[in-house]
Amino acid sequence: MNRNSKPMPLAVMLCALFFCSINGYLQVCSLCYSDRFPEGYCYSVRFLFGVCIFIYGFFTNLQSDAILRGLKKENEDGYGIPKGGMFEFVSCANFLGEIIEWAGFCIACNSRASFAFWFYTCCNLIPRAVSHHQWYKAHFKDYPVERKAVFPYIV
């Protein structure tokens, strides 16, 4: 964690720890203690398509985080208009990357647990993205008008 970062409230950290523990348990139970995957499932179109989607989301997320870290270094207050990658289309490209990642995971695993995790991720990140988008528009008069909050051309 960066020394200049804002402190995280203990309650937020404990809630995140609780969620991640429960989610991890559910994902492990769904993947490891189930005999629902047929022989050779890891070579199926569904699984491979899901893995490709996951990888695309992962790299979108990595690139977006690198752009945001670069903004913090460039600006004294740490705030600026992100440019490059999916930031050309949305305000919260890092959130978009994460949503895409877990959609790919959900497709590949084809389980209720993975769907629940993807759905929770969307319910958590989409409202945050809309809030961030509104903040950007309020604080930067030259903010790109065509940019959406989290989904290109949609929201």
C-alpha cells in the first residue's frame, strides 16, 4: 500500500475479509467437491471461451491499474483524467476489466457459485463506477463527454 494512500476503515477491511473467505469457500466447494464436470471439460468450447474472456478482462484490469498508478505519480494531488486503453471509452476501465474477468470465470466454471460471484461483483462495481463517473464530470470541465461510466456506449 502506498504511504500517501488514505487509510482504510477497519470495518471495511473486515467485511472484505469476510466476503472473500465465504466466496473462496463457495468457489472451492463448487469446483473441487463436484463431479459435474465431464471428462475433457477443460477442452470444451465453453471452458476455453470463458478462459479467453477471463484473460482479456485480467489484462484490461492490469493495464487500467497501471494507468491509474501513473496518474498518481504525474499529479501532485493524485487526480487526473485517465487516458489510454479502455479509459478512452469508460471512466472506470479497471472495474470493467474486473467485471469481464469474472464473467469469463463464470462462463468457464458454469456454476451457481461463479454466477453469484460475478453478479455480486456487478452489483458492487457498477454503482461505484457511476459514482466515480459523476465525480470526474463534476471535477474536470474538460472531461470527455462521450465517455461512459463502465460499459462502452451503454452506461
